[in-house]
Amino acid sequence: MTAQAPVAGQESDADFLKARTACLDVVTTSLQLVDSGQATKALELFTDDGELVLGDTVISGDALRAALAQRETDGIRRLHLPGEPLFRLLTPDVAKAETLIQLFHLGT
């Protein structure tokens, strides 16, 4: 059985809920790590083919590692506030979550 997005008034499929929770945990935990100065630890949350998409820019692999390492050492304090995510389970093994994020620069 393929996990489907829930329909209003129907109970959600357990596989869908597990995948959604896992994706949302990646979003919130990675933002917390970045905000606490531990951005490179967020890499542990991504799968090998995981991507960070910022507008039209897709960051993955070595570029993602470099971006998070730079963020960790740039000396700028930030606060990321995620909005309500849009989650889609594309296949039983592939999910996509999109979240609008408000970013506050708190200074150095």
C-alpha cells in the first residue's frame, strides 16, 4: 500500500505520518543546530542525497557541507522561525517538505 496524503475527515496512513514526522524533525532540529552555532551537526540529519533548497538555489553534497561550515564560523547570530510546512510523500522512500522560514539577524 502506498502512503497517501491525508484527506480531510479521514485518518492518515501510519507510513505517511512517520515520514512526515521524520521530515519535520529534520527541519526543526537543523534550524536549532544552526541557531546554536552547531551548523555542521545538521549534516547528520540529511540523507546522502538530501538537499537544501533556498529559492532557486539547490545545495547538496560538498556544497551543503561547505555552506554549513561557513555558517558555523561566520560569527553572525541568527534565529530561524519556520512556518507551517508543506509535506509530500512522493514514493514510499522519497519525501519532500517545503517550509517558509523567517530569518532574524541578531548581530555578532
